[in-house]
Amino acid sequence: MSSIQSYITSNKQRFIDELIELLKIPSISADSAYKKETIQTAEVIKTNLKKAGCDRVEICETEGFPIVYGEKIIDPKLPTVLVYGHYDVQPPDPLDLWHSPPFEPVIKNTDLHPEGAIFARGACDDKGQMYMHVKALEYMTSQGDLPCNVKFMIEGEEEVGSVNLSHFVKANREKLENNVILISDTGMIAKDVPSITTGLRGLSYVEVEVTGPNRDLHSGLYGGAVANPINVLTKMIASLHDENNHITIPGFYDKVENLSDAERAEMAKAPFSLEAYKKSLDIDAVYGEEGYTTNERNSIRPTLDVNGIWGGYTGEGAKTVIASKAYAKISMRLVPNQDWQEITQLFKTHFEKIAPAGVRVKVSPHHGGQGYVTPIDSIGYKAASKAYEKTFGKTPIPQRSGGSIPIVSLFEQELKSKTILMGFGLDSDAIHSPNEHFGIWNYLKGIETIPYFYKYFTELKQ
Ligand code: BES
Ligand code: MN
Ligand code: MN
């Protein structure tokens, strides 16, 4: 047994207990009712980083939630790994769909996790995955096995767009200087199919408001004679895709990078079962852009989705009413080369243009960010690949993900370093959904694999 394996075996229960303590704190960045708890989470992480062996730890205040910074510099001549993660979580609602309360972590076995999985909001995204790095650091410092310098930057606003982190990064380039950025906030294909995320999609998130008459109207007295904002909004939204599920916004695809047939063929080699995919979601067919496979649709192609839509009467029973206003929240997932601000503008112009007479339309941009792709011939990628080979006994598959971590492209721009995305979650972990969980096997495998990344990165760098 390797030294990291025996360290994990002796400390496994404590590693789980510490994560459970962290998961009990409802650090919901989107909900101001949880401000105190979110700030408290930063304090707990600071304490844990210190205990794990950081020499210097600090809470860096921002206009929003604080950033926890920690470092252990063993020799300025050695390479430096910058670890990024987030301690904030998504709101847990709808609460009634959880089998156990989201902030009262419990361990249960599932088909995919016979060794048990921790069920709690943030278990996988990202407290569990972030904390693997803290425990890997503890192992390396306590066993004299840390081969290079390390910096930690753990933020509390990832789920709301990382706006303050971007200011912090721009203002602290020197402090954050590094040779590679390491993040565990993505997933892998399966427990026996390790993969490294090589791409993230960009994002443009907007809210739209359609206003018709100046007040809610009787749907009998006025119905048919004035524009109904909900009818209009749904029609406008429906027109954003054509019959082939292409997005109809003029200019939307102009900068989309088209992959070569060879690259697409390479992508198609990743193991994937359409039948299992449909079964896991209880759907009888997949749906998406004509001409692309499911894995292409959710990674290399841009998309537009309504995330929420409301207006009018939704209470019990029937109320005959034409609402004055209708609303929707819309996200567009973008691919490399598409500029999120430009896309937001294209959306705004188009949406305002297609509004019929009789309504007024307001488009309010929320947040966004650029997509990211990382090369597979970098030292960082090679080190990560060797680390997985060591602990999984298999070469990991490079795979682009459909999710977004908008700050990653800003890291490259401001800090001039590549990010390596070593994710240990599974698609079935239900991140952002009720009953989010993280497999204990995955948690411990992450802790086991990370120190090898440090080792191989330092060796390859010299
Ligand atoms: N960790 C996720 C992103 C992710 C998950 C990427 C799985 C790849 C695989 C992150 O916390 C997240 O949820 N990002 C948001 C964007 C953010 C600006 C709210 C997203 O992708 O919706
Ligand atoms: Mn995350
Ligand atoms: Mn998330």
C-alpha cells in the first residue's frame, strides 16, 4: 500500500466527519438570508487550511463574500500550484423533493455508490471536491511529501458569477503568481472511466420582462383584444429555435469554432450509452440541435434555454386574468471564441426587435463569462494524466464539459496560466438538484490522486 493510501485508511473517518461539518453550514450565496452562514463558512475553511499546513492564511474581504487565501511556500525556486475552489452552494429548493434535509448531511448507499455517498447541498459542488485538496495538502505537509509551493484561493461567489473574485484577481496578480491552476469542480465519465475536463462552456444569462396593459385584466372582458404578455413571451421564446433546433438570433453562430471531423471522431470514442443516458433521465428520446450527437450538443455546441418563466395566476384553482407582465430567465451556453458580452447584446437587439406592437420588452443581463479549452500537451495536463494512471490504473480520457466556471478564462487572461480541471464527481451526483451527493469512494480517490499531480508536475517542470 502506498503511503497516501495508508494515510487515507487511517484518517478516512475524520476526513468524512470534517466534510460533514462543512456541509452543515448553509452557505447559499444567492440568498441574502444566509449571509452570516456564508461568511462563517469562510472562517471554517481558513481554520482548516491552517491546520492542513498552510503557513499563511487570510480572509480577503471583498464587496461581497470573502475569499479565503492560504499558502505554503517551501522554496521560491520550485513551481507553485494555485488551487481554486468555491465554498458557496446553490439554493436547495425545491425542498420537498429532498429525501433528507439539504444541510443535514447523511450517508446512504446507492447503486453507483455501494461504499456510501454523502447527501447534502454542496457535497459535490463544490465543498466535497474543494475539501479533497485541503486533505491532500494535509497528507503532503504532515508526511513531508509536499514537492512544491502551493497557494489556495477559495471563493464564496462562484454560484452567483464570481464578480468580486475577478476584481480580486486583477488586483493581486503577484500574490497569485503560479505555474498552474488546479481545480476540482467538474466531473468524470465513470468510476472506472477516469477523465480530465478539457473544456468549459461560456455563459450569458439574461432576464426578460414583457409588459402589456398597465394592470391585470379580466380575461373575458379584454381577452382577444389586447396582447397577452404571457402568450407573447412564450411565442417569442419559441421563435428563438428553428425546426432543426438551431438558434435563430442573427450572428449567434458567427464565431463558433467548428471542430474538424477528426476531432469529432476522437470525441466520439469516449464511452457513452444513449440507452443508459435516456434511462437515467426517464426520457424516451433525446432532443437537440440537428446534425450533432448528444455529447456534442452538450459540450461543443452553444445552446439557449429558459431556466424559469412566470407571470399571471399560478395559485390554487382558476382565476380568469390577463397578466400585465410576464418574465423569463434565459441562459445561453457558449463555446470558445463566442464573446459573452457580444452574445448578450445580440440577444437583446433581437429580442427587442421581435416584440410585437402592443407590448414593451426589457432585457436585463445578469452575469456571464467566456468558455475555456485547455491543451492536452501541456505539462499540467501530462502531470494530471499520469496521476490518474497511477491511482486508477487507466489513462484518463480528455473530455469537454457543458458546464461553466466563468472565472477560468479570466485566470488565463490575468495570471497567464493554464487551468487543469481534475473533477471527481459523477453526472448522477445531482449537483444543483435535490438530493445532491458525493460518493465517499470519489472523495477518497480525489484525495489519493491529487498528491501525485503535485509530484509529477514538479518533476516534469524541472
Ligand atoms: N461546478 C459547476 C460547473 C460544472 C459542473 C462544470 C460540472 C462542469 C461540470 C459550477 O459551480 C457551476 O454550477 N457553474 C454555473 C455557472 C455559474 C456562473 C453560476 C453553471 O455552469 O451553471
Ligand atoms: Mn462548482
Ligand atoms: Mn455549481
